[in-house]
Amino acid sequence: MARKPLSPEARSIINSKVSRRAVLAGAGAVAGASALAACGSGGGSSENAIRWGNWPLYLDVDDSGKNYPTLQAFIKESGIDVNYFEDYSDNDEFFGKVQAQLKLKEDIGYDLVCPTDWMAARWIRLGYTHKFDKANIPNAGNILDTLASPSFDPTREHSMTWQGIMSGFGWNTEKVPGGVRTLDELFAPQNKGKIVVLSEMRDTIGVILRSRGVDLQTVTENQYMSAVEFLEQKVSDGWIRGVKGNEYAEDLKSGDAIAVIGWSGDMFILKNDYDGKFDFAIPESGGTISGDNLMIPYTATVEAKASAEKLINWYYDPAIAAEVAAYVNYVTPVKGAQAEMEKIDPDLAASEFIFPTEKTMANLSVFRSLTPAEESTWTEAFQKASGI
Amino acid sequence: MKKISTPYLLLLPGFAFLFTFFVFPILSLAQVSTATPISGGDVGEFEQTLRFRNYLEAFLESREHFGRSLVYALLATFIALMISYPLAYALAFKSGKYKNVLLVLVVAPFFTSFLLRTVAWKQILGEEGFVVPPLRTLGLISESTTLTSTAGAVIIGMAYNFLPFMTLPLYASIDRIDPRTLEASGDLYANGFTTFRKVTLPLSMPGVVAGTLLTFIPAAGDYVNAELLGGPNNTMIGNVIQSRFLIPDYPTTSALSFMLMAAILIIVIVYIRKAGTDEVV
């Protein structure tokens, strides 16, 4: 069927909205406030509808904010009804919410969820996911090579990347005209007190570790702790204004922060909205890439599982992926989407944010999976360095 | 027989409620606080080992945050008292026919979400808010000084957010003062200040005690203001509890919560004893 690509005007309106992470800024940062209203979609909720919990503003939506064009096209074409909820707003929180039911093998209310890599690793390790029937996902082969075999799911039997997220340096081009490409440039004297880093430890410590030439696939506890000490020193010396999630984008806008370790999708939107007042670069020494993953909780019924697999397959169609990418601006995990994007918007097709070149990709690395014990002690050390 | 049992029967719903939503959670919290991670277990799996060292370790790790919370809460309470007393006094004695309107205005901020009000302060004190640019232009603060991400912002935020809790009890007790006692004081040649010191203030003490407690207790456990208005060097014990909870490190979280409760309870008991008002509770 014919789908209407987004007009440039529509896209600029959509892009002027906050990103899915920025939407949590401020108020949403506080755990209690994050359960955003669920957005039902797909023409009512019939009994055999599958329920998809995704991050806010992470799927193409029309101007009214109520219709998801690619999702509705799927519903029409497949006859499978989908209830779409934008209430996956924090990995830990969501896990805390559903863990008890998962343990008891009771329905958690979702047939498709979207945890970030490290949390996906935990779900898979605990056996909380269904194994895909790849016959239902012929498009699975379209996944980018860099994402095809992560250590937590080497053959992608339990998870498929929804979007990739690069982390690197973001800065205010008026206040930091030279830009930020190395850790020393981030901690330049004139940035003191106006630096914000991510509260996602794998990204912040990952960037610091890369600047020391450490391979994130083999990072040891000593190397990690030494990078944490570096961060702790910078915090106590007053260099760092905040260790935050999505809210760093708000700090950049308000001028409270002028240089950050941030995420590509947010920075893309800021750059566009403010006509180049902000910019983003992958550190010379290398950045990190992570992903949010579509997974089917093992509490989903057999029918729901098959439907969810068909949905995953739909979004691995390059043309559909391109449409989603034109809205969310994160790294598209689907091969061939770039060629499709040419038809929608050549500028976006050339965007390094959505389609990193081979050279950029080579400079991004994935943080290795941590054992449960490491996860606890490493997180604790990072939080202590962040002041909590 | 029937006469004795009636009051107890009437208390039953209350007891049932308290048992379900207070006693039971407290016991479960106590139980978790001495647990330890199962060796080789996964994230969030704990077993009871009666390890009371959890408390000592949690305290040693977070003593800085405990200290900071108490200091911030005390300062916020003091600021709220200094703002609320004249306000409550004016409401009680000087507001005339506008009394009800003004009382509604005191409570009006509660019509908006606590979070939104705090985020608003973040905007006001931010780099491009109403405050910083004029101060910069006047040369009162340097280019590198900022107002958010500071202890001052956190304390002001708390003083603001809990202000009605201070104002209302103060108003209630000042409003009860018979104006004739003030006149009598004047008749006995006391000047305004002496009248305040010897008559108004002592008579309003129940309000002062209630107001300071209602401000201090939530302020000491607050994490929202520190999260939104503070920086990494202004985190309070509430922030530690929240972050440990999400790791998830339930034993430490429970131990910290217990210690916070104990600390507040001791402070409150000592304070009420000193202040000598049994009208409060």
C-alpha cells in the first residue's frame, strides 16, 4: 500500500517537539512522575490485540499526536491489532514494576517491550524473554552488522534493536566556539561548572575509558574504577554541574550547561531547533553505542508472540525503518533504510546522526555485559562519584 | 460490657488500616534491612542473614548526606518560619474582610503539582531566567557563578515548597490569641516589642512547634528539590535512598530509611520536650 512520506513542514513540526528522552526532563526525572499516559492506538482494543510498551516519542506520529502512521499501516496490512503504550520511561523503574509478575510467570500487561542493552541482557539472563521464531521475521537479516551479535544475545534470538544511541560530546557553539572533541576540551577551564555528564554509567565512563585507550569489550574492574575516580575528582572540584539523564538537554537550552556528554538523537533535535546553536561530535578517542531492544516477555501467549514477531518484521523493512528514523533521529539499525530515506529526505539520508558512516561506526564501541555482581558494585561506585 | 467495647469497635477500622499500611510495611522494611545478596544470585535477589552491619555500613557511606539533609532542612525551616510568622500574624490580625481570600492564596500553590513548582524555580534561577542576567549586568555575580546547582537553591526550594505547612498552623494559633491580651499588655506599659515577646510569641508557640515540625520532617527526607535544583555536591539522604532503591539495593535502602526515621524521631522528641508544648500532638 502507498504510504505518504512526511512533508518537510510536518517533519519540522515534529522535530521541534522534544525528544523522547528530553520529555522526561525536569519533572519526569523524578521516579514517581514518569508514568506517562498510555496512548492507545490502532482503532480500539480488541481482545487479541498485542500490547507494546515503548519509550515516549519513539515512534513516528502525525501532527495530532494521536496517530502513528507506520503502526496503523501495519494494523491495516496484517489485521493484527496493536495497543501502543508510551510508558516505558525508565529501565530500572519498568523492571521494578514487572519483575514480580515475571517471576511468577503472570501476564505483565505487555507483549512487546523495549529495554536498553544492559537491561535487555538482564531479561535474557533471567530467562524472561521468548525465543523468536525467525520464520516470522524474515527481515531480521537486515540488522546492521555492528548490532548483529551483541554479547548478551549473540545470535539475536531474543532481541532486535529498535534504535541505536550514540553517545559523545555536545556543546553550545556560541559559548564553546572551538567545539569539543577530546576529554581535555570538555574539561577546558572555561567550561568549569557548566559541564553535565550522563547518569547512564556505561556512556559517561565509557567515553572516559575510550579516552584512555581502554577497550570497552574487555574493560577490567581496575580500569573502570580508575575512570570513576577521575569523575569523582571532577565532581568534587566543581567542574560538573550535574550527572543527569535526559535533562541535560534542558540544561543546554537554559544555558546552565555549555558542554556535555550526551546522546545523538537529543543533540540532533537541539541542533535543528536552534539553528546550529548546539552541535555534537563523537570523541576523537571514540564514543559508545548502545541500543534499545524489542523483546517479547515470556509471559506473552503463543498468538501474541507470533503477532509481535510480525510487528518486529514490519519495522525491519527498510522503507518503514526510514520513516521511523525521519521522526526519531536515532541511529537506524536497518540496512537499506538509508537508500529509502533518499526518497523521503536526502538531507536526512546524509545525516551522520541517523546513518553513521563506516568510519564513525568504527569509532563507536559497545560496553561489555557485566555480571550481576559487577553490575551492583560498578553502579554503586558510579553513583557515589555522582554524589549519591 | 457493651459500653466498654463500643469505642474499641469504633477504632477497629483505624487499627486495620494502620496495621495494613503502617505496621506491616514497617516490619517488612525491618526484615529487608538485615538481608544480604544471595551469593551467585541475580540482581535484586536477597536472603535474610540478620546482618546488622548493614546499618553501620550504610551510615558510614552516607553520613555526609545525613548531615547535609539535617542542615538543609533546618535552614529551610528557619527561612520558612521567618517568612511565615509575619504572614500568619498579618492574616490573623490585619487582614479584615480579606482573610478568607488571603488564606486561599496561601494554599493556592498546592493546586499545582509540587514537581512543576520546583521546575519553575529551576527556570527562575537558571542562567537565562529572571534573576541571573540582571545580577550579571550589575556585576553582582561573576560570569562563572550560577544560582542553580547550589545548596542555596535547594534550601530556598524547600522553604518555598513547605511554606504553607508552616503558615497554616501558625495562623491557627495566632488567630486564637484574644486581642484583649495584647491591649492589656499595652495598658501595663509594655511596648510593641515587649508585648510580642511576652504575650504573642508564647501564646503562638504551639503553632511554631507544629509548623516547624511539619516543615522540618518532610524537608529532611525530601529528594525532589535536591534533584532538580541541586548539583552533585548537594545531594541529600533522600536522593541516596532513591538511587539505591533503583540499583536495586533494598537492604541498604531499608537501613537508611530506618536510620532517617530514627534520627527524625529523636530530634522531634527532644524538640517537643524542650519546647514544652503538649498541645501539639
